[in-house]
Amino acid sequence: MNEIWVHILIIVCVLLGTVTIAAGLIYVERKMLAVWQQRLGPNRVGPFGILQVVADMIKIFFKEDWIPSFVDKKVFIIAPTIIMLSILMSFSIVPFAPGWVVADMNVGLLFFLAMSSLGAYTIILAGWASNNKYSLLGGVRGAAQMISYEVFMGLSLMGVVLQAGSFNLTEIVNAQKGMWFVIPQFVGFVIFLIAGVAETHRLPFDLPEAESELVAGYHSEYSGMKFGMFFVGEYLGITLVSSLITVLFFGGWLGPSFLPPIIWFLVKMFAFILFFILLRATLPRPRYDQLMSYGWKLLLPLALLNVLVTGAIVLSTN
Amino acid sequence: MPGYDDIGEKIKIRFPEALLYEQPTRDEFPTFWISKDYIVPVLGFLKNEAGLQFKFLYDLTAIDEQARTNRQGQPESRFTIVYHLLSFSGNRFLRLKVGLTEEQPSIPTITTVWSSANWYEREVYDMFGVNFEGHPHLSRILMPRYWEGHPLQKQHPARATEMGQFKLPEAQMLEQQDILQFKPEEWGLSAHSKDNEDFMFLNLGPQHPGTHGILRLILQMDGESIVNIVPDIGFHHRGAEKMGERQSWHTYIPYTDRVEYLSGVLNNLPYVMAVEKMGGIDIPDRAKVIRIMLGELFRISSHLVWYGTFAQDLGMMTPVFLTFYDREKLFGIIEAICGDRMHPNWFRIGGVAQDLPEGWEELVRDFVKYLPPRLKEYDKMVMKNRIFKARTVGIGVYNTEEAIDWGVTGPGLRATGLEWDFRKKQPYSGYDQFEFEVPVAANGDCYDRAWIHVEEMRQSIRIIEQCLNNMPAGDYKSHHPLTTPADKKRTMYDIETLINHFVNVTWGPVIPANEGFCCVESSKGNNGYYLVSDGSTTSYRTRIRTPSFPHVQFVPHYSKGYTIADLMAILGSVDFVLSDIDR
């Protein structure tokens, strides 16, 4: 009985924690971008503008939830929920600290890959249902981009799986006690990082919504809370990819014992989140075909080579 | 230069009946009246004759002559079509005029000689109702298609109050909306490809984050690649030329500021210089140097906006904030000198409005020190970025010949390898006294156009530094009676100046009947004013030749086959402003 309560507590904590972090990132991103762009950023609401998040949320909740007359109504409504669902489901396999995991599955990593594939539906469906040429172009771009980058994302992780001998994330973390996987699996790390940015479709890989070309791409027609779901979904995606990088390559909660494990985890995760924001502040956007050929012609062979070499080494040392 | 002094003779030998009259003008451009029947062959001759090589159609416009009183021996005419040509090899301008006497005027098109004539002729049709026989698509370009009348005809009202109450019943609204709908067949575009697949027609604009203003481009697309583009302009049309006929010579200056609203005084300059040419006013050196310094500051300001927004078009977030920060600093100087920021309205007929304020040297010196390290930083961030290069190198390429055929000037022309800067070639306002280089590239792609803009900012800094170190002492205004307003201090000692001051600020100056033209190298290309005076306090005809108009006309020609993302890079690199296209 007690165990169930603990479990429910963990679920609630993870759910609330991740959503709060994702919402908080709105502020963090705006403030950090401002610092890098010689501006002040949000500073009106509350001390240092911290309550900006609350103001943004209130605004999104109370905006008129308008559905244009020309859209495919059912699909239009379902599309934004998929991204929230699939990403929140993915969080269930992330071990934040020893024992702090919602579902300690032994196919954890595969479950994450499956969920992130589902995320592609959001963009395709939203783009299609909007009945708008810009949205359609965004949707088509998004579909191609996410499906391609998923291939190398999966492959880049296989090196980690081979070294740890498991798909279970807790075991992967425990296997890094001697050395973080970022050192032997550096190539895998870089590919996963790039694929992660592409999966969350943020700058420089924000082609499905490329503002200067497609207005707002697949979510041009969305407003109110439905847009809010895309918005928060994007930040949830960053949080997820950052925590997975932490777990898979940077030893998860492992660290010197002067800080508790969960703090170590959060420190590493936030470092990557900031890195994502910095990327957005720095890089221009490649063209669609450049992005695709970069993926298929460079990242895919590299990922395959990585699997091959790691496999050979693991085989010979055993 | 030999061979250019007897153009009239050459035309006479070749076409004995073509030349009707040689008109003397204040700007001392050779001006010939040509018979309507000969205009196309004469233009072809001037373009291709070995010793002349007038390769560039600089401008094409018209004058409605019905209210003119001082014709000064010009041939009979109801509408006069004016062609401005430029010869690069001879480095000089030539003006041809054709008089049309009918009430329903008509003249053969010259689109067969110059591609750039297409939009110019449409504009003349739109504004004057002149028919161009054989034009590929003669329709309204600036005014909406349902407009009645031709605005630059003298009988067309200039104010809304003269036009009666505005009413828009629903039926009429629906009809007008229907006219605005794009119909591909009208433009000769097919809705299906050869394999019977449907093309997509994407309406880019008038409200779109990538077009920098209310420009509408209709893209015929096959997947993501562009098959054809039809630009639809005129959303920003404010009738600047018509207002020139209503405002006095003096009160028109603020309107010029807004023609290309990023370059401020660079718009004042050609206007006041053209008026000064007509009035025969000499400018004191101090005023000249002040004009150059402010002009170069505005060139930097305009280029900074371009830099940031171009990077943003390619998906870079940060540069736009950084360059706008620099621009704010620059506006600080402009504000200290002129009192206004974007539209300083600072140049006057005969000089500048006031002397430089105390302490201006400090401000300018600080900025001259401040900007170069920042530009270096942007080089690292933008110009050397690999993704930026991948997006711009080899994209939107055209060569010098095409550029000239389509009327391209400024950075877009220099990017193709032709070293042509009016500040060097036809120095005005004392530019010949300054040391600077003209950056020239070779490939004519987006990257080269960007590189030229960046280098130009460095050269402008050099010029400003020279202004700073060598600012001449003396008057900031001429003592000529047409100077407006006359020097206030002297009015208290000198009855002549007092009278001039009184007349010029109440009526406005009366410019002798004649015509004058002046052009400058503005931030986006060549900006020129062609003014016709009928000997009164207002201009009879004000023609503003802006660089963006032909530049945007040229875009569809070299954008075919690229994707939307490339089109954004191309539009950004062209560096146009909508107000500069539509006027």
C-alpha cells in the first residue's frame, strides 16, 4: 500500500516538476537571450521580471480560443495535445535520482524513441488540418525532418546501449560509475545532440516554423491555449532532450557526494538547456535541403560507423 | 570626352528626321526632342553605337504639359515622355523627350530595348494614362486596378477633400476585393505543369515577416521550388510626386525624408541639389561637408538595419538587436545635430538648417571609435559563419550585363564586378576631396552583395573621420537670395536679406522656369530627383527616381528555380524599402 503512494507521489512530482520547469523556461529563455543580445529582457512583472511566466500563462489561458472556419476541426484540436502527451509520457522513463523514476522499464530507451516518433504526428496533423499553404509547407518540412533525424537519433544511442548492455536507463547510469559515456561515445553524443535539436525543432533547425519564410509554419492558425500547448511542448521537449543527454552521456545523478543526486541531475540538465538557448541566439537557419543532406550524407554514416566501432571494441574486450 | 559633345549631330546623320529640337537645361544635360516615330530606333542606336554606349535606362517618366505657361520654345506637346539614359563608358547622362499631342496619347514600347522599361512604362500608364503599344502587360502598377483617372494628370485632385465624401457600399467593396484576387491566367501563368501536376500559388505578403514591408509577391511553386514570381506593389504608395506639385519648393523637403525612410538626409540631398542647380545657388564648403558627414552617418544607419534584418531573414536572432543598438547610438548623434532621428529634414535650399551644435566632435569621434570593433565582431558572427555562407554563396546570381539591362545600381551593381559609385564617378557636394575606396566584388551573389554593404560601412567611417578632422569654418548657408530661409542673423542688418527671408518663408522661393536633375549614391543605389519648374513657388513636375523600384522588378528574373528560403536570402540581400519602391 505504502509503495503505491510513493509511486503516485513520484508521478505527481515528475508531472508537476517537468511542466513547471518547462513553463519557467519561457522566462529563462527570454532573460538569457536578452543578456546575449544586449537587452534587458522581461523586467516589469515582479522582481527581475520573474512573474513574467505567470503573466504569460494567464494571457495564454484567457485568450480567445478561436478555431478558424476553414480548418478540419477535430484534427485541429487533437494535434496540439499529442505533443504534450508524447513528451510527458517520455519523462516516465527518466531516472532523476536513484529510485526516482516513474516506470523503470527495461526497454526504456526504445520507449523514448517510440514516443518521440509519435511527436512527428503533431506537426503533420497541425499542418494539414490548418488548411493553410504556409502550415502545409511547415508540416511537410517537419514530417521529413523529424523522420530523418529520428533514424540517426536511434542509431547514435546504440553505442551507449552496447557499452551499458541494457536499454534500461537506470542501468545505463549505473554503468557510468567508472567513466561518463561522453568520453568513449563522444561521436554518439554529438549526433544525439544535433538530432535532439532537430527533434525539438528549435533554431537552427526550426524549419517547420521558420518565421521569416513560413510566417509561423504549422502553427500559424493556432491561438490561445492550443498555441500554448505547442509553446510549452517545445520547452518540454528541450527539457526532455537535456535530461536524456544527462542520463545517457553525463552520468545522470552521479557526482561528488557534497550535493544530493537530484541536484547533480538538475545542474547538468540546466547546463544543456542553457546550451540550447545559446544555440538559438547564435546560429542561422540552414536551408531545408541542406539540413536533409547534412543528416543523410554525414550524420547517418557517422552514426553507423560509431555503432560498428563500438560493437567491435565491446566484442573484443569481452 | 570626345564623341559625346556632338550626340545631336550623330542622331541627325543617322536619322535625318528624328531630331526635332535641342533644349537647353539648367543641369546642362544634353536634352533632345525626338519624333515619336523614331524613338525606338534612336534609343537602340544610342544604346549600341560604339562611340556612345548608353547602356543604362536610368529613368523613364512623363510630364503632363496642359497647365504649363513657360514652354520656352519647346515643341508642341500635351504629354511629354522623358527618357534618361546613362553611359558608363562616357560617364554621362542624356535626356530624350518625346512630345505627344493627342488627348489619348500612345507611343511604342521600349521594352524590346531595355527589360527594365517594363515597370517604368506601366507606371507612366498608371499615372498619366499613356498607352504603350506592344507592352507585354500594360496594367496599373501603383494604384489599385479599380482606380478612376490618372493621378499625375493635372486635373486629378491632389487632396482627399477635393474628391467628395468617401463611401464604400458593400457591393462595391466586394467588387474591389474581387479585382484584387490574383488570377494566374492574366499573367500568362499556367495552373498546371507539363506533367499535368498542379502548381501551388503562394501569396507571400502583403503582410509577411520576410518581405520587410507591405510587398506582395505571388509565387508559382512546384513543391518548394519557385517557378515564377509576380510582384504586386503599390501598397505603400503615398503620392510623393503629386505632393511635390502642391508643396512649395521649401516645404517639400520633409516629404523627401520619407521616400526612403531609412536613409534620412540622403533623400534631402539630391532634392536640394537639384533645386540649387536650377536656382544657380553655390553652397559654402562647411555646408557641403556637413551634408556629407550626415549623409554618411545615414548610410551607416541604413546599412546597420539591413545587416540585422538580413541576418534575421536567414534565421539569426541576435544580430538585429546588436545592430539596432549601434543604430540607436548613431541616432543619438543625429538627434543632437538635427533634433530628429529618422526624418531629420535637415538640409535646406542653399545649405543646412543650422550650424553644428557645440560638442558634436566628441559625439562623432566616440562613434567612429566605437563602430569598427563592433563590425569586426559581426564579421565573426555573421559573415564568417558556415551556415550563413551556405545560405548565401552562389544564391541569387546575376552578371553585370543583366544588372545594367534591368536598371540595377548601388551595391547590387558593384557586387557583379563593375566599379561604379557616383560619389567617385560624378563627385557631387565635394566628394572628390575625400579619400575612400569603392568595394567591388565579382560573383554577384547574395554573399557578395552582403560583403559590399559591410565594407561600405567601413569606408563611410573613413569619410566621417575626414569630415571630423577637416571641418571647414564659415557659413552653413549660402547668401544667395533664393536660400530658404535666409540667414536670420543678417536680416537685422541688411534689408535685402530681410526681404528675401520674408518672401521665402511666406510664399516660398520662386525658382526660375527650367528643369534640373540631380542624383546621388544613396544607401540602396542611385537616388535622383528630376524637377521641372514653371517659374512659380511650386514644382511643376517632381520625379523621384528611386533605386528599389528597378531592383524589385529584377528579383523574379533571377529567383526562378530557387526555394522560398533562398528567396528570403535574395530579398534580404537586395536591400529595398517599400516606401522607396512605391513613393
